[in-house]
Amino acid sequence: MGAALDDVFIDEISFPAADGYALTGTLFLPRGAKRHAVLINSATAVPRKIYRGFASYLAHRGCAVLTYDYRGIGDSRLPAMVGYNQPKSLVGFKASMSDWAALDVTAAVSWMRERYHALPLAYIGHSFGGQALGLIANNSEISRAALVASQAATWRLMTSPEKYRVYAFMNFVGVPLVHALGYAPGWAGVGEDLPKGVFLQWSEWVSSPRYLFDSKLPALENFARFKGELRSLCFSDDPWATRPAVELLASGFTAIKPEVLMVKPSEVGAKKIGHFGFFRPEHRDTLWRGVAEWVQGE
């Protein structure tokens, strides 16, 4: 089902994850010539609709853009058997953050690469979406990656007192609640509901000194496979993706020299940006334009 937005065509689609699970996405296409393909990869517990404005902006500039929901999130969550437009309970739903990377992000990269094989493929990663770049085996398909507030999110590198709140919430509220309910409820403050395995792996990483780098995941070897251009943005008022945390994640990409840029809200005429503010439309002519020009090699 398609919809027009000025000179951008928007289509709601479904495509299979690496294991066949149906993922839901939105394709944003320019009316004119397509010059670049761009995949936008979400933060944890954030539905793809948050990125709609930025995706439309990129499409307006000649990019074919895909946003999508990871399994168990947004429209990639199974519907309930009863009740109108109600999602199915996540109790018993099997998924982890490493599954999101290996099965969902990997498949999204492949889908874009196959569909737009003649175009350079860029990768936008917000928070976890940027972390996933290092975990996927096919990241060599990507020519440029722009990471937004993407960090090795150990609580130790967050600002005070936020880091103590995060540690206490994850370990003394979140983990017991998830074991009791069988999933992480959004009302607890995590955003969207999260599958049990996702939250527990996330909590384990957050509690580790080097975040996912302490996890012994075989997929960590994929960080060294990425040889494209990488620019990582962090914001001075983001308590979670501090510059040291962003630099720690960037250090995992050992085959390249990532560029880390710190932005102060005042530099772009804003009062605050934080962890999520980049995607607000007020940044269309500043942050959005800067990333778009870099992604498109302008």
C-alpha cells in the first residue's frame, strides 16, 4: 500500500529475516532518479515510525530508504489471535539483541543490496542500530555508515547520576520484572515492550565494563570486516552515549579509523538534543543536512 508525500513515495512492505520471520518495513522512494540506497536501523525499543521524517528527507534528496522494525517491536510483532489490532503477548517469544543483528539487520542489508545493487549502500544506525553494524557478517556490503548516538553502553561511561539510575533499574527492577512477567513491559520505562531475551542480554552488556565486547559473541569478529567510511555523532547533552562510550564502540572497527564528532546543541541552534533529538524535524537544515551530505559524498 503506497502513499505520496510531496515528491516522495512511501510504501509499507514486508520482507523475510534470515530465518524467515516476517519483518515489516517502510520504503521511501524519490519521484526522480535514485542515487543512493540507505538503510535506517533503529535503537532498542524504538519503532521505525520515529525515523519517518528523516527517511522522507533523505528520499527527497534522491535516496531509496528503508526503515523497519526488529522482531517483537512495532509492526514486526505478531498480532493477537483475538482483539482488534492488538499485538500478541511477548511471553515466550524468543529473541535476543544478537538475534536482531544476525537475523534482522543482516537480512535488511541483504534486501537493500539485492534490490538496489547498482547504488552505493549507506547505513544509518541509531544507538543499538549502530552497534549492530559491527555484529553483522555482511557489513562489507556497506560503503558508508553514519552512527547517531551509538555507543558501547556500559553504565560506567554514562554521566552521573544517570549511570547509577540505569544500573539500579536494570539489575534491581528490570531483571526481576522480566523474570516475573516473561517480557519487559514498556510501562516500566524501556520504550516499547521488549522480548525477555533482548532485555536480559541488554542488561548483561550494560553491566559489563566493555559492554558487548565482553560477551564472547562469535559475531564480534565481524567488527573487523567493516572497511567502509564511518562517522559517529555524539551529543554533549546525551547522558548515555557520552564521547568515551561512543569512542569505545568505534574502537571495535579495527580495519578503519572512524571519525567521532561531538555536537553541542548550541552549535545547531538547539536547546537540547540528547539521545533521541537528532531525529526531530527542527534539525532538518542542520544535523540532517550534514549527515545527508556526508552519506551522499557531497
